Amino acid sequence: MNKSSNAPAPHPTDEEKQKPGWGVPVVVLGVVALLLRVVDVWSWWALLWAPLFLLALVLMAFEWRLLARSRRRMGGLDWVLMVVAHLGCAASLAVVLGAS
């Protein structure tokens, strides 16, 4: 009897199990975009939208790291959410930089 054939398959680590999901960055950037549309950019509302925008950037960087590890294997909806997240980030950044 060959012992190597009975050896269990190696278990994937937690990092290998994680799949990129762009839903949370889309929601956070949606809140930032809504705040930037309703309020003045450099008012006291900056105390709310600025940390949310930084959180969205951190989440996007985390999702890109996961995307690189999973070798770009995502479903169609995740690709759409990724595009929406990047468009929302670009629109928010344009509002902030254009308001000065």
C-alpha cells in the first residue's frame, strides 16, 4: 500500500480562501459621493467624508491585493462593482480637487 496516495490534500490557508469582493468599497464610496453632493466640501462635513474616503482607498487597496492573489478570478458582478468603485473614487476625487 502506497502511503503517499492516502495523504490528505493540503488545506488552503485563509488568504487563499479570500476572494475579492468590491461591494463594501462601492457602498463606502457611495456614501462619500452622496455627502460630497449634498454638502460643501471644505465645511465641517470634511470631518465625516475625509475619513470615509480614506477608508474607501484602504479597502480598494486591500481588494486589489486579494485580486492579485486570486489571479484575477472574479465573477461578472464583481468586475462591474470594481469598475463602479473606481468611477466613484475618481468622481469623489474630482469633486474634492475641483472645489478648491
